[in-house]
Amino acid sequence: MKWQIDWRAGLSLVGTVVQYLALTMLVPLTVAVVYWEDVWVFLASIAIAVSVGWALERLDPDPDIGPEEALLLVAVSWGAAALIGTIPYLLAGYGTGSTLAHPIHALFESTSGFTTTGATVMGEISLDQHSHALLMWRQLTQWLGGMGIIVLMIAILPEVAVNGAQLMQSEAPGPTLQKLTPKIAETARALWLVYFGFTVLLVVLLYGLSLTGMAPNMDFYNAVAHGFSTMPTGGFSPQADSIAAFSAAVQWVIIPFMVIAGVNFALFWHVLRGEASELTKNPEFRTYTGAIAVLIAVLAFVLARGAAPVLELGGATEGFTENTLRQAAFQVGSLMNSTGFATSDFAQWDAHGQMVLLFAMFIGGSAGSTGGGIKVIRWLVVIKTVRRELFLTAHPDAVRPVRLAGNVVSEDAVRGIVAFTLLYLMLFAVSAVFLSLDSARIGYQLTVLEAFSASLATIGNIGPGFGSLGPFGSYLRFSNASKLLMIFLMWVGRLEIVPVLALFVSGWDRS
């Protein structure tokens, strides 16, 4: 039995990815120069990343990759990005007593950033310890991971674009890849263009609120920082109070962008081309927006009855008010597509309010979006498959394919979706049990809800959980073993499990 993947070719292209990732550090370096904080940290980080990337490129100066190498490139590139992302954290934290000075903590934070999870080991005090530049790097990692590192590489590197379809299929969130243009590199550029455009629009609107006096603390730094974490459904914020630190106007502006981030970005490309009917014809889009509307209405009703003793940091509210609707819309919009922002400490809500949010977490965003979770399209196929099996039980001779929008879903696609959903739920459940047992071992008592929410929040790239893991909480108290497990869950959750497992299965020649 031997390893059949050409690992030199795969790792050589990983080196190229790492070198381009080093260039993105010029953004926090610019911030460091402006505030004159941690300049040496990012100069050193860029030098280290470029050196590592150059060394990996030397493994195979003229790489030729096939499907197996494409899987290796995707899986290892995301791991390499997380490792390179730890360098600024470790250098900035060295000798300061910062939480991020610990390698596992730095890796947790970096992985959470690139996978757009938003789970953190940093608390309010730890955030205050770090520079504007380091916190901007933390935000930028989420933006880079949102649309996908490999999708960006396909858009700008011809050698990667040769196998672009296989790479994008492995990295893209969701069971299908919609090719928008004849060339896959053009499709990658189109998706990044839409993503970049929405980010710029959000930054302009947020900073505009500051200029008009409607959000005095939303300066340009904060506008860019929250633009970097809203569109990728990331959830990191340089503010300890997350979006609750800003005015109601800021919250209302962010809500629609969180919802947009959970929509298949290919649909927006069609809209830009004058094909707006693609939105209304798409069954996943209709289900996604319908589910959000229903959950907002249900949660607003629950909150109006006093389910949340503290709806926001400023005080309590009961009855149907603007605040009630805003809190319901914000939390549902944030958690259904895995953004993880918060304007209310829902860890203090009663069981009814938390159950609505837990249900939203399980649904997820759309395929082809930056949202996490199982995805709406998969739930549609699973539900239709279950209905078909019930029908065939009573009518065994019937032929009844699964259809979406009048189109037949292939049996291979149905099997893949069912297999993914089962793998997701099994890994989620087993991990929750491990987290509970391991926490008890070190004397950190988790409730059942907290253990399950920790597992779901990491594999679903959601971020906050319940109880001590709530939106203003931290994952710091978990053991190193549990943190490593959650790092793995964030990694495989972002790559949607199957490509990672397929790498190990296909990598060995058993002939």
C-alpha cells in the first residue's frame, strides 16, 4: 500500500498560495504604520510567510495536478493559511502575557478567522491588549476565507485555473457548483467581484452613518473591520460588545447584508446581467428567505412575551416594539447563516428563545454563499427524499425521482447529500460527547446544551454557542485537546467534510 498522490505538486502550489497570502498582510501593515503599532510584527510575518511559500514552491517548479492533487491543494492550503495566520498573533503576543501567545490559542483564533467561524478564545481584556493592526488582521482573515482562498487563486493564477472546476467544487460551500461563464477563472472572478462590491457598499453605508451623526463611534476603521466580517458571515469584531456597541441604525444596516451573505452569490451575478427572475425561480432562495421571515416572526413573538430578560446591553424590553423586531431580525439573520454577530446576550434568554436560535443554526445558508451550516438546498433534497421513500413504501412499483424547480436531481447527487448530512450529524454528535467528557475531566462543567452548541458552532462555522459560550463569552476554558478537536471541526466544516475525508480515502493505492 503506497501513497499515490503527487504530494510535491500539491505542496508546490500550496507554496504559491502562501506567498500570495503574505501579500494580504500589507493591509494590516498599512494600519500598523498609520497607528504606529506592531509594524515589526507584520514586516517579520510577511518575511516568514514569503520564505515558507518559496521553500514549498521549490518542491516542484512545474507542478501538474490531477483530481487527487486538487483535493490535497484545497485541504492543505486551508491548513497552511491557518498556520501562517498564527504568526502575527504569536509575534505580537510574545512576552506580553496575551492569550494569543499560546500556540494552540493562536491557531484556534486563526482557524476560526479563515473558516469564518467567529469562535474566539479572546475576551474583552484580551481584545484591549492588542493593536489596531492585529485586530484588523483578525478581521481580514475572515474576509479572505469567506469567498474562498482557492477561488481567489483561480481568479488570478493561470496554473491553478487549469484544474479550477475540481478545486472550486472541493472548496465551494454547497453540493453544486454553478458555472457562470465559459471559463472557470472568469467564474471565480465574477464571484469575487460580487463579493467585493457588496463589501465596499456596506463599508460606505456604515461610514456614512458616522458622517451623518447616526453612529458616532462607527469610524472608518470600524466600518472597514465590520465590512470584512459581515459579508463572509464571520462574526469577529474589534469591539468586545460586538454590534451591540453601535447604534440601532448600524444594526438595521447590517441585517440585510447578513441575509445577502447567505444567498448564493451566483444569483446576484444573474441579477447584474438583467436576469432578476433567477432569484424568484430559485427554490433554495425562496425557502431561505421564507425561513428567515418565519423565524423572525416566531422569535419576535417569543421575545415580546418576555423570553429575554436582557434584549440588549442597554436594558430590557417587552411587548412588540422596534427593539423587539430588531433583536429578532438581527439574531436570526446572524445565526441562520453562521455570521455570529450579536446585539443581545441570547445566552440569558429562556429555553423558548434559545430553541428558535438553535433551529436556525441547523438550517444554514445557501449553497454558493459564504454561510455555514448544512445548507438549505440539502435540507430540501433530504425532505423530498424522505417523502419519496414514504411514497415508495406504499407504491413499490412506482418511479418517482427527486425534483427541484421541475428538474430531476440525479441519484448520485441525492446519495451525496444524504451521506454528507449523516456525516455532519454523526460528527457533530460524537464531538459534543467528547467535549462534554473532556470538560468534565478538567473540572469545567458544561451543560448538555453548551456541549452540543460548542460542537454545532464549530462544525457549522457559526461561532457563538449558549451559556458560557454565548455571544459575549469565550472558548478559552476548554482544554487544549478540546480546542484541537474544535480546530479540526472548523477546518472540515468549512470544507464540508467530504473533500477532506475523500483525500485520505483516495490518497492510498490499495492495489
